[in-house]
Amino acid sequence: MRGLSLRKGEREKERRLGNQLRALTLLVVLTPFLPFSPAQAQRTPEALARTITNILDDPDFAEAFWGVLIVNLDTEDTLYQRDPQKRFVPASTQKLVTTASALVLLGPEFRYTTRLYTEGAVREGALLGDLVIQGAGDPTLGSDRFGEEPLAVFRAWADSLRAAGITRIAGDIVGDDNVFDDTPYGLGWAWDDFVYGYGAETSGLTFQEGTIAMTVEGTRSGARARLVWDPLLTDYVTVENDSRTRRAGARVEEGYARELSTNHFTITTEVPANGADEEALAVHNPTRYTAHTLRLVLLARGIVVEGRAVDADDRLPPPRYDRMTSVASHVSPPLAAIVEETNQHSNNLYAEHLLRTLGARFYQGREEERGSIESGVEALAPILMEAGIDPETLQLVDGSGLSFMNRLTPQALVRLLTFMARHSDSAVREAFLASLPIGGESGTLAGRYRSGAARSNVQAKTGYINSARTLAGYVTTARGERLAFALLCNDYAVPTRRVNAAQDAVVEALARYAGRSRP
């Protein structure tokens, strides 16, 4: 169950804000919006445009701003546009920029390698020095998303140490995260997101996506619930249990808090006597958390550790790997799989790591800025220009889209989608397309497009932060022509499900469109 609790992402945040995604049938989606029958609406470009305009101009959206661009990839004709060059808060559709750039610059087969080093001599089974973990920026270390039990890598490292004759470590377990800078969050992130997995700190060395997996289990009505957390009920965190068990069958009321810059959690969640709630909670300083967890695993495997778990930033001088011995390593899944996880489930941490990885590997500026958000944005600028996008027209302050300060245009998103759909490297192109959720089938679109022409047809990235609901991707028309589209809605005052329905109605109209762009 750990994998279900980690990084619930956009849908979890919507639920917390009272705007949970609901599966809507095609009838419910179309009936409030379409003034024409589907057959009439999709017969001509003019009728299609009228249909879309009626959807966007519904009185429910009187306070909202829509940015829309729909382009036929086969003919290059524009089927519909509304403020295509206006800048909007993109939410998680920004991940399209991050993942596309990562695939182009790094390649689908790129892998992270995290290395374990010994510093000092080994005598009579004792390492007379430190054990150092050199982070590579891998967001998947200790994640169970790819079929590996989280602690498996550290157990394997313990076996490698024993194979090298080491049964005691006289020094510390040191975590080195210096492949990235030390800025843990994007500019403008909301502080109340920081306790949850979707708002986890970014670090050049992270374990289990910088989270603990917390489970609140009901006991008897009126009593405190039971708390269990992984890994190892770690003492890296302290937990204050102010939870409560409600009557059987009652609704879960979540309550999770963490004091900023600490690892003290307060749990006020209320669960039914016959139920439980699972949540990924983000820890402070993932680097030290990684070292701490490795230390616990080594002790559990019979290797004595006399020192502490420390962050390399708290020690001088910095690690000198030319004076150390490599004893073990861990290789991540390929980038194609990481990008798929990023886009399918809107994984914020993965997107942030990808952006900083670009900044660490391709930035041409000052060395002290390497591995930062700013250096990542600079590194992906050539990809934007190759796609026909002027970077100066955008504002990118993170890799995930979690910040309200990001700005993208519908035109930029559609040009990026067009660029990737036509990319000359088939491996890059196919990895990008395969990463997108499919309507009614996978990822963040599994609960939408349950029926109709868009089901199993539309491939798109969703986006959501409060009052910004976005969708961008591809759909194939009834004539078999492929369209690229961006539907960005900002500052709406209705429940998010209402915006979902409007977006879905537009996409369904596109999927049913049987006309030609030109006579």
C-alpha cells in the first residue's frame, strides 16, 4: 500500500481543497454545453468554433479567463484560438516543458548513478573514517514505484560493505547533495503544501521521495487512532498523536502539520473505527534523512556505526572523491520511465529533479549556480527556441508548475507539443508520447473520458493549483487527423469539476469533428 500513499499529486490536492475529480459520463459532459447535436457540431470548422465558444462563454465562467489554441498537426491550420499569446498560470502542464527538454537533452536511456564511498583505511574489519553517499539527483532512490522495495538498495549496500570486509564504521554516514544547489522549494510555493509529499523538498540526495509513509488506523470510537509510519518507524521524525477515532463508517477528516524546518509532525486526522488513512508526509532535509536511513539499515544488518548521519554541507572540507574508494552504487530506471511517472501521475518531485539535472549538466554560467532552478531554466532555453518558442515570453520559476508565479502561453504549449510530435529522434518522440495519460485509461485522466469518442483517444497532461485548471495534449478527429491543443482556465469561481466538464466537452467535440480545416 505504500505506493498508493506516496505523492497523491494533483487529485489529492483537489480533494483537500474540496474540488475532487469526479468521473463524468459523456451525457453529463455534453448536455450543459452543446447547443447543437454532435453531428451538427462537428460538420464544419465554423460549427466547431461556435460549439467551443458556447462552452467557454457559459455564464459559470464569467469571472474566469480562458486561453485556448487548437492546431491541426497534419495541415498546420488553426481550428480555434482565444488569447493564444496571453500568459496564464499553467499549473502542471508546465511539466510538459520540463520532461520534453529532459528527453531531448539527456536522452530516453539516461540513468542516474548514486555511489557509495569509503573514506579512510580499513583495518581488522573497521573503516577508520566516513562512509559517504554521493548523490546524483536521482528522485527514484528508495521509491517503490518501479517494483523495488524501498530499503532494498541499502540492504544491498550493507552486503557490499560486508563483502569488502567492513563490519564496523568508526566515522559518520555522510550524505552529499551538492550536485544541486540548496534551494529546496520553487519560488512562490505555498508554505502549507510543505507537509505533503507533493510539496517535498528537492535535494541532490533523496530517499523514498523525501517522505515517510504515514498510516492512521482507527481503534475504538472516541479513542486516539494508531499511527504507523515507514521506513522502520524511523526516529528521524517525531510525531505528536492528536488523532481521533470516529464511529464506524464515518468520513475521514485529514489533519497533518509539520513545523517548518523541523521534522516534528502533529497528526489530528480523524478516521472511522473500521478504517484508515494513508498519506505521504514530506521530511525536512532529505539528504540527512537518506544518510539516517542507511545508518539504521546498516545497524539492522549487524554493521556497527559509531558516528552520526550528517549532511556534507555541515562539514568542512567538502568530500574529495579522488581520495576515496567506491564500494557500491545504485542505477536508476531509464529517463523514459522517470518521465512517464512524472507526466502520468503529475509527480512534482521528479519534475523538480529533472529541471535541476539539466542545470547541473548543461548550464554554461557560474559554477556556484549549477544545479539550480535558474540554471535549469537557462539550460532548456535552446530547446524552447528550437520549438519556435521565445523564452522571454514565458516565466518559469520551477519544474513542476506548483508555483503561482509560473506563466506559459497556449501558443508555447502547442508549439512544444508540435515539436515533440514531429521530433526527428523516434526514441525521444515515442518516450514523450508514451508518458502522457490516456483518457479513461491511465494516470490523471483515468477518471475522465469514461465514454465517447475521446476515450482511449486523447493523450494529455492535466494541471491544477487553486483556481488554475489546465489541459494540454493531443486528440485524433473522426477523420483521423491529429490535433494539438491547450486549454488553460485561470481565476474561475466554480468547483473545479465544472471546469473539467467544460474542457472535456471541448475535447469530445474535437474527437467527433469530421470536417476539414480548409475547403
